[in-house]
Amino acid sequence: MILAQREMLVVERSDAKVRALEIERLKLLLAKARREAYGQSSERGKLLVEQLELAIEDLEEAQGEEAAKAEIAAPEAARQRPPRALRGPRKLPDNLPVERHVEPAPSACGKCGCARLHKLGEVVSRTLECEPRRWKIIERVREKFSCRACEGITESPAPSHPIPRGFAGPSLLAMILVAKFLLHQPLNRQAATYAREGVEIDATTMADRVGACVVALQPVIAALRAHVLKAERVHADDTTVPVLAKLKTRTGRIWIYLRDDRPFGGADPPAAFFEYSRTRHGEYPSKHLEGWTGVMQADAFAGFNELYDARRKPGPIIEATCWAHARRKFFELAKLAKAPIAKEAVRRIDELFEIECAINGKTPDERKAVRQERSKPLVAALETWLREQRALLSSKSELAKAINYSLNHWAAFARFLDDGRICLSNNAAERGLRGVAVGRRNWTFAGSDSGARRAAAAYTLIETCKLNDVDPQAWLAHVLATLPDHPARRIDELLPWNWKARQQGAVSAAA
């Protein structure tokens, strides 16, 4: 009895601790939900949510540890407790194969020892499991025949390969590309992973295959670039990329040009293309957008000024600046210096973003009508207020510089009021560059200018897939397998959104 009481005491103490941890976890979840629902979608909110997620994860691990300790200390008492609600998937996927493992049946009754047992039914417990990749070698056999009449030798034509004289199949090539440019795993790490699975592929060999794949996929990349440049409005931005040089690295630039018509109800699919340049000189965006005219959303980078020049051929590009950039300058001062003017500027700009949330996805005319009615008075009041505050500040103060950034480009900031196609921010381009920013933390630097260009080409394919909710690996495997024999004039059939439509049509037909 004493032992049983001790076991129950251990279980009760563990239960109390688990309940306390659960309360703390729920409190953090509530704080996170309130922040996401009512807090500002800003850098401050993002940092707090990330901290809450780490704290929740730690508490969940602590709960599991305490429950396991209690079960080890008193297994019988732990079994009698009601099971804790699991936070896994509520329903296991139906499309996975099922392996049925039947446990050995008892040979005698567990109570009386009688061997005369009659089956009543069965109790099934299901577990989701994952095994390592299944590697295989595909042999394509071409039989040879001799002619009885002329003694000539005839055989089937050799199948096309994704890359010339390549031993890697399209699915393997797609996996290597996605692992490098989407999952940010350098080729040497991939080689180590494959070696642990029993397949030795040298990193140098994989590098050669990556380069060959980029060359093979150039027709698709060119088609995506042409699709982006057919847009009436594009987002543009750039980020740094370290490039290996003699005994050091130098800083190159990766540029993104992104088309997304969904905010103003456009029917054309979104897409993006990336370019690389050795420096951030304005000649590069001028070359990238040569021959294109329309509205370009970007930050107030001086290198874009040539694009806005009235003497440009075939015509000037219309500038539309990013309110998120202007807001960020005030937000940093409000966060660090607690400046009241900066806080008020952030509040006023947030009012404009709230209006934009309500009209996202509407037609250009509908967006323009709402902006003229609700946003235009706020923009006019904000300009007047900023000029009043600027007159009171020293020209050397950081707050004056933030105000000058907005006022010096005010015509471009206010252009969204008269054009329903323009978005309030350039966040679409910044999201597109996020993969580059995360990737360079892993691969550290590009090996050369040509390596950076290959990366830009691969990001073009992967980012366009992400924009269209397409699995990049499945799509790349299909394109690499199909492209060698595909007619060049029908290259648009291989673009991600067309491939997705065919896949969905095939699923619907099968159902």
C-alpha cells in the first residue's frame, strides 16, 4: 500500500506540473493569437511572435518530458489516467500506402489460462512513419534486330536525356536543384547525405549537373521572363550576394522583377525572374528592363532614375514608391528613440494600410474609387503634417532625414491614389528575395559570377513555382523529362500554372 501510494503521489505531482505547463502554454498561445489578430504587422510584432513560438515549443517539450517521467515511475497508475489530448494531425492522410502488421495472438486466456479462445474482433492503432528515400536504377533496354533480307541491324532510337550524357534521371536532378536553391543545402552537404544512404555522388559531379540543368532549362526561363515583361506593373528590388574573388569575397547583387496582378483582380498568373550583376550601378536595371514600359514599384534607389527619364526609349517607366520603406524609417526611430513624431507618423501610415487590406483583390476602378474617398484625405493631411514637423527639426536629425525621404518622393508615394493597379508597398519583391537572403547564410558565397547567374536562373524557376502554389520538385522533374522532345513553339505548355492546370484536370477526371 505504501508503494502504491508513493506511485500515485509521483503521478499526481507530475500531473500538476503538466497542467501548470499547459496553462502557461495556452497563455502564450493566447498572447500570440492576440498579437497576430490585433497587433501591427510590423517588425516588433514579428519578433514577439517568434519569441512566443520558441517559448511554446520549450513548454511542449517540458510537458512531454514530465509525462514520460511519470509513466516510467508508475506505469500502472499512468495507464489509468485519461490520455492527454494529442496535438498531432487529426486525420492521417488517405493517399499513403498502409502496411498491416498483425501482432501474435495470445495462446491462452490472461485470467484463467484456458486455451479455448474465440476471436471477437481486433483493435487497430495507426502510426505515421517515414523511411529514407528509395533509390533505384532504371535500365532502358533497346533490343536489336537483324533483317533476314538485307542483314541490316535495326534498333529502337535512344531515349532523350535531360542533359547530354548524364547518368542522373530527371527526378534526381530536380531533387538536387530544389535542395540547393529552395532548401539551401550546399552540394557538399547533399553529397554527405546521399553517401549515408549508400549512394556515392561527388559534389563536383553534382555541380556539373546543376550547370547543365540551368542550360537545359533556359527556354523555360526565357518564357517566364517574357511573361513578366508583358505586365503593366512589376515589382523590382535587389539584395546583396557575396561572390568569391582572390583571397576574399566581393559583393554582387541579385535583382528580382516580379509580376503579381492578384491584388487588383488580374487574371494572369504571377511570375518572377532574377538577374545578377557585379555592382549596383543603374546600368543593370536599365539593361534588364530594356524595351519595357509600365508602372514599376520599388524603393527610392537613385539607380532607377534612368528608367524614369522622359528621354528614355521607348518611353519612361512610371515610378511608384513603397510606403513600407517610408514607414520602416519612422518605425525604427519610434522603437529605438521613442520619438513621438515617429510614432504618430507610423500610426497615420498604418491607417492607409488598413484601407488597403479591405480592397485587396478588387478591380482597379473599385480600388481607385475607395482610395479617392478614404485614402486621399489621409494622404493630404499626412503631407501637411510632415511639412509642419520638418520645419521644427534640425536638418541633421535622423527624424528629419526620414521625413525628407518621404517628401522628396511625394509624387511617387501619392501615385497609388490615381491608379488602382499600384500597391501600397513593394513587399511582394521583398518576399521574393527572402529565399536568397536565407540561402546565403548556408552557402555563404557564390563561387563566381557565373555561379551567381546560375543561382539567379534557378531562383527564377523556384520562386515562380512558389507564387503559383506549385511543388517545384515535381514540376522540375516533369519539365526535365519532357523538355528534350518538346516543340519549342509550345514551350508555354510547360510553365508552372499550365502544368498545374493539367494535373488538376487529370485528378478531376480520375475522380
